[in-house]
Amino acid sequence: MKIIEVIADQGHLDTILGIADQQGVIDHWPSAVAEDNRCSVRMLVSPDSRQAVLDALQSVLSTSDNARIIVTPIEVSLPREEENDEEDKAKRKTALSREELYNSVEASSRLDGRFLLLVFLSTIVVMVGLLENNVAVVIGAMVIAPFLGPNIALALGGALGDNQLIWQALKTNLAGMSFALLLCVLLGWWWPYEVSSQELLSRTNVGLESIALALASGAAAVLSMTTGLSSVLVGVMVAVALLPPTATLGFMLGSGHYDLAMGAALLLAVNIVSVNLSAKLGFLFLGIKPRTWLDQQRARQSITSYIIFWFVSLLALATLIYLRGQITPL
């Protein structure tokens, strides 16, 4: 449960209270009218009705310049509310509203100094782990890697038809992966190394199991974000699919092992496509969509185009995997 506080002109008070009654909020408390002729209403709202309340409030207050809606988490509310309606439980797919999910994802997909520093640190750590064949160090790099946010933001932008978020996610993804790739190319050129580490060589082979891993990573990431669970473990899974092959590709290019670099590049491409495809399908299944009908129509066209693009790309890559396996058995 969370508190939704609405601050608006006094003339909206009856409408806001009507929304609270219509949507069946658990409780609500109107305040006195302030000197600026505004008042506030606090509502205690359950997860299954939070999105409907927010949509109704935004529709009513969209033309008001001085209205504000604030969502506040709460630790405990007593007495406890008993959930008896099994049908409502079954219908509930997400614990976060669209707006809460957007704020969380958008913040983690920004291209700034913090993001680039995390890319730098995770790349150095993963290269040490790969070259020394140290699984524990590779896992440490996976925890640091910040690639979860931009990839989920790309999928969410497609689900909402938000071109600005899509562009931001693309820019952050390209910048982060290009930075990591450049670092590893320079390392491979500067530090001649006999390629013998199993951790490194394993990222030059790609098979259908790699597709399954990336598809599961994207779906698990969406599930984690929308249910409000910790995304640390999911971040590790996505990093498994993206950071190590990126580092391997750069190192192999820098050290002149171009055949192995091609394998790493194919693995990276498969994982990027699979993660994004499963994430978009996840948002579609969970019913994440814009508020207004017009935006929903635009988003429907957007996500359909993106799903077709990623599906065709995955089919083409799967074909390449099969042909490569026929020529050079894995």
C-alpha cells in the first residue's frame, strides 16, 4: 500500500473525493483550504487500485497548472487490511504503477559520469576475471555492470511509445558498450596474452542455450522491476548476457584473434536481441501501456514494430548459429 496525496484548487475537491469513493480507496483525509486556495487529499491505496486512481486523477487535473500528485511509500499501516478477493489477486500483475516504474527505469538509463564510471570499473574487473579464469571475479563484475537499466528502458519506451525514452536508452546503451569495447581493444593491443582461459574462450562460442539464457534474463528483469522486488540478481543475469561477451569481443579484436572475435560478436548480438525481445513481450503481457487512448494507439504500433524487428533479427541470428555450427562444430 502507498499514500497518494493530491494537491489542487478547492474547486477540484469534490471531484477528487468522488474518485476516492469510486475507486474504493482504503481511506482518505482531506485537509483545510490554504491561503492560496489549494487543499490536499491523502488517500491510502492498495496496489491493485493504485494505477486506476492515478489515471483518474491525471485525467481530471491535466489542465490544472498548480495541481500536484505525490506517491509516498509506507512501511506499516495498522490495522492490517485483509485480502479476501481471490479474483482481484489473480488479476493483479504488477506492484508498481506505470509512473513509478517509469521513474525508476528512466533514472537508471541516464548517460552520466556515474554510469560511465560503473562501466569502466566493471570492464576492468571482468577482464581480470576472464584472463585469470576466475569465476568469482567475473561474477563481481556482473554485479557492478550497469547495463540492466538502459535495456529495460528501451523495452519500456517501446511499450509506452515514448520516443524520448527510447532515444535516451539507445544513446546510453551505445555509449556504455562502445566505451567497454574500446577499453578492451586497447587492453588486448597493449597486453599480448596467450588465449587459454576457459572463461574467455567460452564467450567465443554461441549456441541455442545462449538464446535461452538471454530470453530468460530479459523476462526476469521485467518481472523484477514490475513487482518491486530487488533487481540485483536480475542485474547479474543481464550482465552475464552482455558484459562478458562485450569484453571478450574487444580483447580478441585488440589481440588480433579475429576468428574468435567473430564468435564473441555473434554471442553479443544474440544476447542483445534476445534480452530486448523478451523484455518487450514481458511488458506487453503485464499490460504496461500509456494512459490516454491516443497514446495507446501509438504505443501499440510502436511495440508491434519493435517486436517484429527483434523477432526477425533473432531468427536471422539463430540461422547464423546453425550454419556456423555446421561449418565449425562447437
